[in-house]
Amino acid sequence: MPPKNPPKPLRGIRILSLALNVPGPMALVRLAAMGARCTKIEPPVGDPMRHYNPEAYASIHENIHTLSLDLRTEADQKVLDKHLARSDVLLTSFRPSGLAKLGLAWKALHKRHPSLSQVAIVGAHGARAEEPGHDLTYMAENDLVAGLDLPPTLYADMGGSLMASEAVLQSVLLKERSNKGVYLEVALASASAYLGLPRQWGMTLPSGAVGGAHAGYRIYPCKNGRVAVAALEPHFAAALCDLAGVAGGKRPDMFAPDTHAAVAWCFASRTCAELDALGQALDIPLHTLKDH
């Protein structure tokens, strides 16, 4: 459980967001939890998430003040400018050309509001910032999509939201030093590349220790489901091998085919309940997934 009274390092900081879908709103969730006062401006049609997943939208925006503005009109542009004048950080997720059309390109924005910082969420840095893309495409380009299966969650979007909230913290610290607003950019492609580093290093490839080559770090079938075991450290691996009847003492060969076979048989012959009890009793990190 999270702490009851977490610190509020952003208390008194005002965040104004024009960012839609997942990364921007999820960044606001974290910023609001840190004490920031978060306001989100949506177009008259609303955030797309409101339509394709209203339950998620309601949950994410629980502590976010929202208002609707049509930024194609001069009247609503003036309302936006009043909000910008009293904000510390602007969060956006438009392509650079879209920001320019709204008069929110950094040079123009900084000239009007020199103390305002901007954190811009883009698809990719540099010339690629105008390319269309989404979580799935950024995941695919970083070798994080297997076969025809969709990833189980929106890794690039969620990783991007963490980077965006981090960038807001950076902007607050930098402004304290110079008393001027700063421009920081977060790219979802870079967030995906960061998440994909263990893959690039070979760690999660089939030949890697956490990709299936280590017998103590795998998913195995059991009598009535599956078990995810993460006995990577030597003392965990030794405890697992003792359970499976593998020789080798404190340093068993966790990459040997015989070790894999023994551990697989050990799990296949037991139920989820039995494995849960053994994991707790023997201090082996595992989690069972019972068949429905």
C-alpha cells in the first residue's frame, strides 16, 4: 500500500495540460499526487479516451480539473492565454506543426510567458516528430512486439507518462536556478527504446538469463495452471533446486537441460496451492496463475 501521507514536493505548482489520450493524463495523475494543481483543457469533442474507455477516463481524471475550449476560436484562445499566464508548466502532446498553428511553438510561447515552462510529449525527437505513430508502433520498432500478439499493456505510453512527470520536476528545478521557463521534450519512441534496453543487451532474449535460459527464471505449467518463478539469485536458485532434487549444492548449473527438466517436472506435479505454500515456506520467489 502507498504511504498514507506522501510528500507533496509540487504543492503550489500549477500545471496546465493540452495532452490527450494516455501519456499526458497519466503524467497528470502522478503530478497531482505530488501536490500540483492540474488543469486539463480538452477540445469540444472531448478526450478520445472519454469515448473509447469512459471507465479509464473517469479514473484517471478523478483529481484533474478539466474544461472545454475550442482553440480554433479567438475568444477561447484568449481564455487559454489567461490560464497560461498563471501556470508554471504547460504539458502538450501535439506535433510541432500543430503547436505552431495554435501559437504555442516554444519561441512564441516563451516570448509571451517567459516564466512558463513547457514539457512537450512527441512521438519521436527531431525530424521524426511529425511522423504519425502510437504506442504499438514505437514498441514494434524496438523489438518489443512478439508475433501477432498485442503487448499486455501500453508500455510506451505509460513509460512516456513517467518521463513526462520527471520532465516537469526537472523544469521546476531548472526554473528555480534561472527564474526563466524552459522547454523539455519527451519522446514516446525514446521511452520505448529505454524499456527495450534489456532486450538490446540480450538479457531477455531466449538465450539470456531472464529470457528463459536460466531454469529459475521462467514460466512453467503446473497441475491446474502456471507458475512464474524468479529464483535468479544463487540462494533462491539453490532453494529451488533443493525442492526439485537437482544436485549442485549452493551453485547448481541453472542453464543445464537436466536442471530445466527437473524444475519443470517439480512444478508440473503440483497444484497452484501446493506451490504457493512451498514458495512461502522455502522462501522461493514465485507466483501462481490458476486456470479458470
